[in-house]
Amino acid sequence: MSDDCLGPATAAATETEQLRMELAIAKRRLAEAYQMVSLGRLVAGIIHEINTPIGSILSNNQVILRSLEQLKTVLSAGEPPNAKAFEILETMASLAAVDKLACERISGVIRSLKTFARVDQSDVRKANVHELLTNTLKLTSCEFRRRIIVETDFGDIPEIECYPQLLSQVFLNLLVNAGQAIEGEGRITVRTRSDGEFIVVSISDTGRGIPQEDRQKIFAPGFSTKPVGVGTGLGLALSREIVVDNHGGEISFESEVGAGTTFHVRLPIKADRSKLTAAKPARS
Ligand SMILES: Nc1ncnc2c1ncn2[C@@H]1O[C@H](COP(=O)(O)OP(=O)(O)OP(=O)(O)O)[C@@H](O)[C@H]1O
Ligand SMILES: [Mg+2]
């Protein structure tokens, strides 16, 4: 076969492969959006079921704490004060204080889930990126807890106009990648800072780093060095699409083999709506 014949055939094969990958990204995006909607509905139901009893436990707890204080006053008035009764009161008061903390913790987790799984993702709106990061970190913390220390170094940044749900997906992808790059114990650091009309979120890990020969490929859809079943190679492709096409931002990285990697996500504070692609698959 001559080169003339090979050329168009190769080009067609490349184009088919590219279309296949774009379809894979669109499918994953759809699947993730579907999951978020399902999760949103599920969480809304769970929140409703949990919030009411937690609310009543919290308010009863306040009454108990107040009653114990009153009981203490009543007992002190007695002659002579009963030492054993005081001891029991102290134990009850400290248990009630622990219950209060436990309830507040449950309420905090519920609030995070509520923000993360919010279904109103279709519009650009102002969002607090620190809140998005904190909520995403809470979701990854179970996976990281025993082997990875997570540090945050949050700067003074303004709220930004964005698709909060999609940005949470980007942060989740980057955090999961960072966690997967660390074998055994390590550290992940999440930093934020403002830079003129932009904010920058940097996620660093002390993982294995990205070898020189892979650096050109990591954003390509389908590129993965992970075993089948662990990685589909779409996380970074999707993240780049969300950052660049949906937000008019930039995503870049620096890496040192054996030392770690940092991904930087640069996002405009004010969305330029004329340039933004709506929150749907960018290439149709
Ligand atoms: N923090 C990191 N440290 C080292 N390598 C990384 C890091 N992030 C990404 N990579 C490399 O880039 C490749 C592509 O990442 P990407 O998130 O797109 O896919 P994946 O993680 O392999 O699979 P998926 O995210 O679809 O489950 C990874 O397989 C890995 O080789
Ligand atoms: Mg990934």
C-alpha cells in the first residue's frame, strides 16, 4: 500500500479513536452527573430523616445541661452538701457535654453532604471555594485517614463565579489521584491564593511523581498508568474540560519523580459568560 493510501486511513483511525475517547468522557460526565443527582435526592431524604431527631436531641440536651446546673444549685443549698450527689451530677454533665459535641459533629457532616450533593448545578453562581474544598476533603478523609496527613493552607480569596458542583468534581479527581500516587504514608497539601483577577488552588502530594515520558499524556482521555479497574484515565481529561471549557481557567502541574506532584487550578473570579461553555459535554 502506498503512503497516499495509508495517510487517509491512518487519519480516519486517529479521528475514530479521538471520537471514541470524547464519547467516553461524555459518558463518564453523564454518569457522574447522574450519580450526583441520585446522591442529591438520597441525601435530601436522609438529611430530612436525620435532621429532625438530631434537632430534638440537641434541644433536649440543652434542657438537660440547664437542669443539671439548677440541680447543682438546689443541692448546694442543702446542709451538708451531698458529695456523692455532686459527683453523679458532674458525671452526667460531662456526658451531656460530650453528647452535645457528637450531635454538632453529625450536624456538620450533614451540612457538608448537603452542599456537596446539591442538585442546583446548572447555573453559574457565586461560591466559596474553601467551602467546596473542605466538603470534598471530608468525603476523601475516610479513605486517607490512616495513611495520609491532609494539610490546608487557605489564603484570603474572594468568592468566585463558577459551577460549584463541577469544581467539586475537579477537586475530588485531583485529591483521589494524589492519594493514589502515595504508596504507604504521605502528605497532601491544599493551598489557595489570589492572583489578580484569578484564584489559584494547588493540590500537592508526596507521591511517586510523574515520569518525564508521561507528562505530555496525562490529560489525554484514556491515559492511565493504573491497573484496569482502578483507573479509566478520564479523571484529568474531564477535569481539564471543566476548568478550561466550563470556567475559562487553566490547569497545570509540576512534578518530581520520587518526591511528589502539585496540580494548580487557576480560576477567574468573575465568569466571562460570553466565553464559557455551559455545563454540558464541551464538544458535541
Ligand atoms: N498526583 C499524581 N501523581 C502521579 N501521577 C499522577 C497524578 N495525577 C495523575 N497522575 C497520572 O496521570 C494519569 C491520568 O490520571 P487520570 O486522573 O486522568 O486517570 P486515572 O487516575 O488513571 O483514572 P481515573 O481518574 O479515570 O479513575 C494517572 O494514571 C497517573 O499516571
Ligand atoms: Mg484519576
